[in-house]
Amino acid sequence: MEQRIFNFSAGPAVLPLPVLQRAREELVSYPGAGMSVMEMSHRSKAFAAIHEAAKANIKALLGLPDHYRVLFIAGGATMQFIMLAMNFLGKDKSADYVQCGSWASKAMSEAKRFGAVRAVWSGKDENYVRMPANEELDLDPNAAYVHFTSNETIQGIQTRTEPEVGETPLFCDASSDFFSRPIAADKYALLYAGAQKNAGPAGMAVVILREDLLELVPEGLPSLLDYRLMAENDSLYNTPPCYTIYITGLVARWLKDDVGGLEKMDAVNRAKAQLLYDAIDQSGGFYKGHARTDSRSLMNVTFTLPEPDLEARFVTEAKAAGMDGLKGHRSVGGCRASIYNAMPAAGCEALRDFMIEFQRKNG
């Protein structure tokens, strides 16, 4: 096998090596099936077992009560921006959005196609450097729902607590910190995550949905954008992204059985992130973090260097040293290290050491 590098890409992103190794072993012939998961019918007994195991492991990891459903829906998180508004907003309602970064803004823009939305807080004027405190949210008690993004991948900011929204349904885009830490599952009416950042390959969203919401879904929606229809058919109304479901199930099992659960994963993630934030804080300003210290993401570490030319050299030399994907998002520039669950501590140690040496040579 060719030597693996440290992949700091924001998504599609690094996957756990044990998951990749198991998938390799089962690629050509899944045990008992005589064919690859990519070839088998989504209505076969073999895939039914894969599907059920994936859902069960996700429920166990997140501590989901029985009245929550796990759905696998093609299209990623961006499809969910549209889908949740179609299902729960309506022309005669308004929804509250916490505008905390680029992805929250995109979610708002898509929802506006289907009804009224309002920003209950916006970090745009501050260039999205922090998450809001709960008392800063101008919530409407009659809103159809409140939507927030728990981790903004582009800006590298994260909230560790859920907004307090009373009886209003709370929706969350958890794409880039899904599976990374324990959550208070019963606070959410709907939580979704594009798989390609922390759960599996691209092409699918994992949707956690409280069953009572299904009663609110209007009639006449397009079939594949109807949560009630998708739930009634257990995500199998049409052919789902079978292989992505399979890998996501393996990731969930790895977290549950090998890592030991989300509390242990969270502790590992905190230690990994601290290595990089220490390198930033101890650089004397050579590296400058984008996020305010109280909102720093444990998943996406964003920073700048004194000059764009230095940033380009940093990215180029890091790649030559076996660390790829460190260029910041085109909308904000700088550098970004995405250190999801599957990024080993050795990767963060290697990047920290590279940062220190790069500053020594160029500072």
C-alpha cells in the first residue's frame, strides 16, 4: 500500500484507517453475500442487516430515545437546507436562523425560497469570528423552528451548547462536528449532517428526526423531499446511497466499540486541537487564529500568516512534507487544518512541529 499522508481536507475528509481496512477486506465479496456492497440490492437481506446495524450504532452513540428516527438521505447537508424548509416552514410561517457563518447563511438563503426567515443574531459584521451567547438571540416564540449550525467549517468556530429555545423545535446542521462529542439528543427536533466530513463518504446526509414532526409535513411534496414518505419507507423509497450507508455504519461501530464512545472521542479531539492552538498562541503573532478563543472549533483550525505569499509557501511545503489540504476556504483565505475524529494525534503533532519550524525559518 502506498504510504498514507495526513489529510487535513475539510470534506471529503479523512476516514478511520480501521474502517478503510475493513472496507478493503469486504470490497470484492461481502461476507455471506458473494458480491460487493456496491453491487447488492438495497432490498436484499444482506443490505437490510447493514442498514439496521448502521442505524442501531448511530442511536447507541448519540443516546437517541425510541421516538427518534435515523434517516439516510441523498444530497448532503445542502439538500437538507431546502428539504427542512419545504417540510416545516410554509408560506404562512416564519423561521428563526442563527446566522453564525457561511453555511448558516446558505441555509437561510435556501429557506427563503419557501417562506419567511429572520436572523435572530448575525455575526456577519464581525466576520464570523464567534458564536453568540444565548441571551443575544432575538427569538420569536411563535417561530416554526429555530435553526443553528453547531460548527462553521469555513470560519473555524463552534458552539458547545444548544440554544435555549423553549417549546420551539430546534434544528441543527451538525455536519462538521457530528459524531465528535456527546449531545443532549432530547433538545433537538431535527439534526442533520453531511456524511463527508466526520461520518463517511460524500453524497448523503444523516438525519435525526423526532417522530412527532412527521405529523406537520404537508401533503403534495416531491417524493424524495418528503420526510414523512422517507420515514415511512425507512429511507428505502428509492435506491439510497448504499455504500455510503455501509461506511457510515462502520464509522459508527468504530466509534462505539474501538474508541469507546463520544465522551472519549471528545477528549481526544480536545487534546488534538490544543496542540495546534498552542502553536498559534505561542507564535508571537506569526500565526493568527481567525476564531475568538471562546468559540474555537475542535474540528477546523483556521489561521493566517503575515503575508499571502507565506501562506502559499506554507501550504506547498506542508504538502511536500506529507500534510495535504491546508489551504483555507477561497472565501476567507489563510490556512485551515480540519482535524476530524479520524485524524490521528500524530497528524496534529506533525503539523505543530512543521508550524514551529516554518516560523523559525521564515519569522
